[in-house]
Amino acid sequence: MKTVEIRLSTIADVRDFVNIVSATDIDVDLSSGRYIVDGKSIMGIFSLDLLSPIKLTAHADDTDELFAALDKFIIK
């Protein structure tokens, strides 16, 4: 399991993010405050506070390829 913070600033960012995580078998959760949603759910993501950083948790041991694809969203 690996956790990072991401930012999804636009509708296009949300769409691109969902397309990337949906193409993998890794379970991805997003959390903002006390709310946790499935990272593959576009409606769930829009229920979060997108103005603040979002915590992404990938539930797998080998997440390198996924995080490489999501690099533009990760807050460094």
C-alpha cells in the first residue's frame, strides 16, 4: 500500500485520472477530510473538495507503474 497527495484542478484532470486508474487492477481510494471514495468513480471524485489536496491510497505492493502514469497529479 502506498499513499501520496494529489491535486485534480480541472474537469479534464478528473477525467484523465479516472481513465488512468480504471485501466489498472489496483484498488485506489481517494480521501478528503473524513470522506473516502473509490478512485475509479468519477461521481465519487466530484463529491470531494477538489480545491484542497486529496490523499490517494493505492492498495497494492507494486504501484510504480501506476504512480509513473499519475505523476502530473502528484504534489511533490
